[in-house]
Amino acid sequence: MSDTSSLDALIQALRRLPGVGVKSAQRMAFHLLQHDRAGAQVLSQALAQAATQVRHCERCHTFTEGAVCETCLDPARDATRLCVVETPADQAAMERTAAFKGLYFVLMGRLSPLDGVGPRDIGVHNLLERASDGVVQEVILATSFTAEGEATAHAIGEALKRRGVHVTRLARGVPVGSELEYVDLGTIAHALADRR
Amino acid sequence: MSDTSSLDALIQALRRLPGVGVKSAQRMAFHLLQHDRAGAQVLSQALAQAATQVRHCERCHTFTEGAVCETCLDPARDATRLCVVETPADQAAMERTAAFKGLYFVLMGRLSPLDGVGPRDIGVHNLLERASDGVVQEVILATSFTAEGEATAHAIGEALKRRGVHVTRLARGVPVGSELEYVDLGTIAHALADRR
């Protein structure tokens, strides 16, 4: 319908969001136009603002609006430990534990040959340089425990070890609060092998 | 983190979309900023454009950019039949059947006392006026077959009948292509009662 081209354009644009199909996009567009036009304006401005203002930290590659992010600039952090995570969301999860006081390197992805994501896309070269700067004494690999996350950790770990860097990986084991009966076999086998 | 206020604002704004929680919003923001900044700009402009340009048709209340929508302006449509639907998406579904050549009245919602949606919010007064204009000979109630949709159809139907308008409702029955064994009991009971 040519007299609703703005609506059609909005539905098409919403479909670019991950996990949003045509039905969800229609529902979102209807909701915004019928019940929350202010929300549409707020979202429009937030998108334009973020798309122009947010860039990558020169040191750790996470999202930031300055040249270097606040975590990297914080003098209270332990610069000898470098934690490698896949995304800013993973970094935020680590931060919420309050158990890590070192610095981060955010890959902004993971190795995924099928999706055409190679070492260059996740900044492996920069990570190797950073880890060999003489300050970093330990690199903690905190990529996901999925097939791609494990492959990424393995590739990065091997490259770092070749340069003589001390590399560790987050422990695999039984999650806190879980009953053994309901834990999957692979996890129990790993927990048994890594018993201490 | 104060140096990612644009990112935080974007995540908060995305959460205003229906069905989007904090995890989905983070994933959407990450996707747009890391993989599709052009998409973020396109969506930003589409939102601003739609929020300012799209309004309601004066005759049928559907979304349009003119004063009256193209369907209402089409002289080839049968003005004696008026189909009442809940949303523009429902109207689009009716149109795709190519089985209806009359005009529409779009409620832009349904009666829902729990959500504070009353007759005024869905334009019942305008519908009653429209149906009594001497041109409309039949009003086809095509609201959803949910509890709220049925209640809406009942309330509108009663009001129209009191004004002497001929009112019909979409047939309830067994969906095309379905095996009787897997059809729910309520549907079979209705199909039996309405057999012809």
C-alpha cells in the first residue's frame, strides 16, 4: 500500500534486528505507532546517537565513547592480568561477579569459519601484541564454553603459549546450586578430571 | 559505565519494544553497533519518519499518511459491506484472501477492561455512526476468536443490531487442511452447531 510507505519502511527496518521476523516487526511497529509514539522518537534518537558516538576502545576493543574505555583508564585495576572475553555483555557478567580486578580484552566476536569470522576480525594480532608488552603476566581465557568459544580459546591459547605467555582458562565444572543428577555428563566428566 | 551512556540509552530504548527484555535489547544493540551500523541509521530514520508521518484514516481508522486511506478512496470497493477488524495486520490478512471487496473499519485494538481499553478507545461511536449512514447494508465482524475479540464482537454486534443494522460474524469451524482428530473440541462443537 503506497500510502503507508513510512509504515512499510519501518517494518523492513525493524526486521534488521536479530531475531525479529515479519510478524514481530509488524507487532513492534503497531505498538510504537498506536501506543508509544514517544518511544519511537526516543528509540530513533538513541539509535542515531549510539551509531555515531559509540566506538571501540583502543586498548581493549570494547564499546566506549572515548578513545580508551574507563576500565582501561582505571589505575586501580591490576594490569598484570588480562581477561579475554567475547562480548561487552560477557565483560559485564565478569564485572558483576566482582571477583576480577584485572583488565580485559574484548574480541567482539569469536572465531567462526562458517560465518567468515577469522583471527583478524576478532583482533587476535592486537591481543598478541598486548599480551607481550611485558606488563601482562597472565592471560585468562573467558570465551564461551560452546564449540566456537572453545575453538577460539584453543587458537588464542596456543598462539600465546608460543610467545611464552602464561595462559589460563576459566574452570569447567558443576554450576553452583545444581544437583548432580541433573548435570549433563560432559560437565561431570570435566569436573571429575579437573578435581582438586 | 558513564562512558557508554549512548549504549545504555540505546538498550533502554530498545526495551520499549514489545517482547524485548534486557538480554534481547543487549543482543540487538551489540548486533547493530558491531555488525550493522547502517541498519541502525536506517531504523533511526524509519522510526522518526513513521512517528511523524503515519496517522489514522478519518473513515476507517487504519494507518495512513493521507487524510483518508487508499482502500477507503478506492471507487471499485463495495461500500455496502463494512468489515470490522482489530488491527491493520488483520486487515492485511483479509486483503490477502482476495475474498472481500468491501470496506473496512479498523478498531486499532479490542475491548479489554483489564487493560483499561473501553468502547471509546476503539472508536465504537464512530463505527455506529458509519454503519448507520444509509450506505452500509451489512457489517461483518472479523475480530479475533479470542475471549477479548469475541467480547468485542458481541458488544459491537448488539449495539449495531439495536440500530437495525444487519450484522454477521466470520464463520467458526474446522480450519482448511486440518485432520479432525487434531482439532480442539470447542472448534468441532461449533462446526457441528453451525453445519450447513
